[in-house]
Amino acid sequence: RAEWLAHPLMQGLQGGSRHLVEDIVADYSGVDLLAFSSLPAISSDQLGSLEMPLLALAGAKDTAWRVSVARFIANAAPAGSFGTIADAGHLANIDNSERFNAQVIQFLKLFDDY
């Protein structure tokens, strides 16, 4: 658990966000990490077949790779949108919940009649 909290993705957490993640990690057994899994293989063509609106968000302080993956997903989907959450890392919904929620709500309002 100490290694998880020391991971670079956790370094941007501060104040209440840091305490929340510490509590989550303390209660997390990690049993799911013992199960076999593989990365999903999703092609541009598969993303291009999605007809629904899609919002791919990334924390502005997340790794460059994760931001690029979110941007790729948004660009490949016909109704895809990409956004970054300022002052947020990998856990953008915790790091900057106000901005995260505002972007999600703004996106959803675009599709009131969907």
C-alpha cells in the first residue's frame, strides 16, 4: 500500500484528496490484481463505429501517455470530445472535482435531446 501511495501518479494529491485516497487504499485488498487480465485491444475502426457521444477526460498533470490515450479515443470516435482537468493528475475526479463535474455537466447538456 505504501508503494501505491508513493507512485508518481499519486504525487499530485493534496489535502482532502490525499486523505480520501489514503482511506481508499487502506481499505483496498488488491484481490482483483491477482486475477488474469489483459489490456483491451480497441482499434480506431471500433472507436469509429461508436454512435453515441463520448467524452474522454484526462488530468492536465497525468502522464503524457494517458493524456494522449484520452485524446486518441476522443479523436477516433465520431461524436468524441476531449478535455483536460486543470490542476488534476491521474485521479482528476478527486484532484479537482469541481472542474471535473463542470466539464461532465457541460458535455451532458449538449445532448439533452439525444
